[in-house]
Amino acid sequence: MTEVSVAKDAVAATEDLVVLKSVNKHFGALHVLQDIDLTIARGEVVVVIGPSGSGKSTLCRTINRLETIDSGDITIDGEPLPEEGKALARLRADVGMVFQSFNLFAHKTVLENVMLGQIKVRKADKKQAEEKARTLLDRVGVGTQADKYPAQLSGGQQQRVAIARALAMDPKVMLFDEPTSALDPEMINEVLEVMQQLARDGMTMIVVTHEMGFARSAANRVVFMADGRIVEQAAPDPFFSSPRSERAKDFLSKIL
Ligand code: ADP
Ligand code: MG
């Protein structure tokens, strides 16, 4: 009996990377996350969609503790989110986040942006950090921009640097909150292609996006949110071809 349950726990610990249980969050009177249950397996790519104001960004921000929650549990790789200090800094490194606004350090070069966290949080030495930064910048296609400052790059290039910077921390999971929403249309694909490649390489990813082509081709699962709740979730094909809820049908009719 005991042995069986131990074995099951061991499997669960390796398979489930991000687990949210009955998570609730209010902003004053607004119940922005309502009983959220969400489990993301290692290597899974989950796309979160839903109307503006439904709580998608707040959901992302709770997972790396940029927002605290009122009740419920969140674990990453079996560990509850740390409250503060070095453990919190490590959590933020383990959970890479890429925002709509690129959030690079304006007064650091591209190379320095990708080196900094490695040295400060991961305690890498300078040479290792530089080598890794250059490799990652090459991988996202901006290797030749290493010595420039963020403002000298296009939006698409800056966002790819932001992805490289998060990857430099060897994150367990990557969160993307509308990473292409602030980009000119011709730059959207170059960022989505980097994300596609990451997904193919097996990165665990949570992606808030309105890019339904990306959702169809890269996601293992689509999570549809409305009014702070997960209303429906399914693999992309069944979700897009036959959504079950009226809310999802209505939403899809407006964006597709
Ligand atoms: P989404 O990303 O789906 O558009 P958000 O998570 O950004 O939704 O926001 C959900 C709701 O919470 C919105 O009504 C928004 O105005 C509100 N909200 C978000 N952040 C805050 C905050 N810091 N203080 C108060 N209300 C907030
Ligand atoms: Mg948002």
C-alpha cells in the first residue's frame, strides 16, 4: 500500500512542474482569480487565451510571485513559492518571464543584459556568463547585436534578447505574457519562430497570446479564461474546431 503511494508521488513530482490548486486573488472588490486549478507537466506548452481583463497576466504574475495570492497553493517542481530573499530571486530565475514590454536594462549592452542575472543570481563567473550569453544570442538570431544598447535594436530584436536573458538562467519554465503584442507586424514572426523552436526543444512554456496560429502549431493545450476563471481547456484542434462553452464560442467568433 505505502510503496504504491510513494511510487505515485515520485512520478507526480517529476511530471507535474507547475501546480496551482484553488488559487484565489482579489484586487480590492475584484475577484481576479477564482478557484484556479491548473497543472502543467514538464515539457508541456500551454497557451492561455481569453478576453482582456480576464486575469491572464495576473495568473502569470502569481506563478513567479510578482503578485501574492489570497488563498490556494502554487508549487514549482514540488516546492511551494518562496516568500522572499535569495530563494525568491532563485525562483524568479527558475521561472523565466517575457513581457509585452521588453524590460531590458537600457544602460547595459545586449551582452551585459544576458550576462547580469547569471553572475548575480546563478553565481557564474564572468567568462562563463559571456560565453553562454553569446551562444544564446546566436541561438535567437541577434549574435551580431551583442555590443549595442537595447534602444539601437528593433522591437523584435529586443524581445529576442529578453528571451535569451531569461534562458540564460536555465529556467524550469518560461512564461510569456503577450510577447508579440507590442511589435510591428513584420517582427511578430521572428519572435514566434524563436518560441516555436524553444517548444520543439522541450521547454515547459505558459504563453498568453492572441496569435492563434502559434497556439495551433505549438500548444499541447489551450486554456481559455474569462472573468477570472478557467472556463474551458482542451488540445488546440478540438478547442478551435468545437469549443464547448458559449464564452469561448463568442470569443473565438470575434478573433478568428
Ligand atoms: P488580462 O491579462 O487577462 O487582460 P489582467 O490579469 O491584467 O487581465 O487583469 C485582470 C483584472 O484585474 C482587470 O480588471 C484589471 O483591471 C485588474 N487588475 C490587474 N492588475 C491590477 C492591480 N495591480 N490593481 C488593481 N486591479 C488590477
Ligand atoms: Mg494581460
